[in-house]
Amino acid sequence: KLKRVRPDVAAKVSCVLMVESIVESMMCAARQHLLRYRGPLVRITGTFGKTTTRMAVARVARHVLGVPTEDEDGIVVENFANFNNKIGLAMSISRLTPRTKVAVFELGIGSPGDMDILTWLCPRSTLDVLLSVGHGHIANFNNNIEYLRAEKRKVHRNGQGPFMDFDADPVTFQRNNGDGSTIVLDGNLIDI
């Protein structure tokens, strides 16, 4: 629905966009912005440790690229603080620039269906990481830990790129072999 904008407001801005849902519009714009980004992208999810892991991965990326910790140029882009829901992820994606070399995003869910929204918003990755799944937010999942695990594993439902599952016992690393087959390594973490 378009509405007439007051002339005094229109004179001060170059463009006015009226939308029905600010959140949905922000998510659509962020998704389109992300689809233009072609660099490495890491998605991290789980019940505990998302923010710490995301910060560690981003710090290693900055170190490898020789970028200062205070990366004002957006060479390595990550979530704001622990803003990992649809609004926070959309805001974080909007920080990608043509200079961005690595993106590291955490995806947090609080209720069924959230991961579907987050993986729509951030549909591809170079590496997916599933940390441990525990009882955080479990009341929102009918107190069913397996249902919560299934929701969290949706982060890798497209089967593209490597997947590290720290919730498995033992820990697994899975990657596509390029010919349609998949390699799964079980056990202790090894240098890959």
C-alpha cells in the first residue's frame, strides 16, 4: 500500500519507501544483499557457545588476514553482540561490503520454525557448525530435546559445504566429496 508523503518530508529525503512490515522488508533486503556476497561464510548454531565460537572464528580470520581487532573496514563481518535472531542477523548481514573477505554469523532459535526463517535469510555457507544442544529454550519445544536437535540441524539441511557437529557423540566432521558422495570423520578432532 502506497501512502502520500507530506511534501515537507519528501523535500528532505531522496527516497521514501513505505512497507507493510518493517521486519519482513529488512529481512528481504538483507537476504538480497547477502546473495551478492561471494566470500567465505560460516554459520554457527547450538544452545550454548554460539557467541564465543563466532568471536573466536572471526578473531582467527582477522589474524590470518592481518586485520586489526577493531576492524573498521568490514573485512571480517560478524553479528552485532549476540544479536542472532532474524532482526539481529538481518542487521549483521547489512554490514557486508565489497571489501568483506569473511563473514561469520551465529543463528539462534527460540521457538519452532525460527531456523527455517534464519536459513532462508542466510541460505548458503562455506562451513556450518552445530555446537552442543542442551536444555536452553527447551520449554518452547515441548520439552523434547530431540525435536530441538532436529530444529538446530536444519542449519545444514541443504547439504552444501562442510558441517561440524559438536553435538554428536563422537564429534563429526562431514564434507561433500565433490562427486555427490560424503565423507564423515568421527572421533577426536584432527587437523583437516
